[in-house]
Amino acid sequence: MAKKGNRLHIVLKSTESGHMYHSTKNKNNTSEKMEILKYDPLVRKHVAYKEKK
């Protein structure tokens, strides 16, 4: 049986609108929830995206 990896699928949701990005993260290196600035095409500017579970 194959060993399960350290990468998790996550969803990043915009704090300004309902736009979402899908990504992966390494659960060993980043145990807390992610928050990054990314471009939101609905409001046409860079906004904070928070990890949604």
C-alpha cells in the first residue's frame, strides 16, 4: 500500500468577494491556515485570501 503524501488540497477564499482559488500546501511546513494576497478578478485588485476548510 502506498504511503500518503504530505500535501493537502486547500481552497483560498477572497475576503472581498466570493472568488476562490484551489491550491495545495505541505502540511508539515505550514500547519496553520494560509493567508496570502492574490489578484481578485471580480473587484479588479489584490486582496487577502484566507484558507477555507
